Amino acid sequence: MSFLSRFFRTNDVPKKTELETPDDSHLNRRVKEAKWRNSQAVHSFIEAAHKQESDANMARQVISDILKRAEDQKAVNDENNSGQK
């Protein structure tokens, strides 16, 4: 029993050392900056998509106007040419 009492004696057990946690403020700042840059990139991407959509709608409108004018002029020219026969 003395062997066991010597083996399990609490006086010889070293105290737990406190672990020092690293300062995460720098890491947290870098994460916040990365999130901000990501949100800025997403915002500029959305703006570019809206501009592209607007440009595409403008191009469709211009093309449809040109085609309508061409059809109107073709109809006027056909009326003028049919009367000359």
C-alpha cells in the first residue's frame, strides 16, 4: 500500500501550466478586411451586371428601331414602285 500511496501522491504532481492564448486581434482585423473586400467585389460585380443588362436592352431597342424604319421605308418604296408600272 505504501507503494501505491507514493505513486499517487499529489505533492509530486506538477501544477497545470496555463496556456497563453495568442492575440487574435490581428487575425480578426484581417478577416474583417477580407470580408469588406469581398463585399466590395460583389457590389462592383452586381453593378457591372446591371450596366451590361442596361446596355443590352439599349442595343435591342436600337436594333428594333432600325428594323422598324427599314420595314417602313421598304413599304413606302414598294408603294412608289408599284404605281410606276
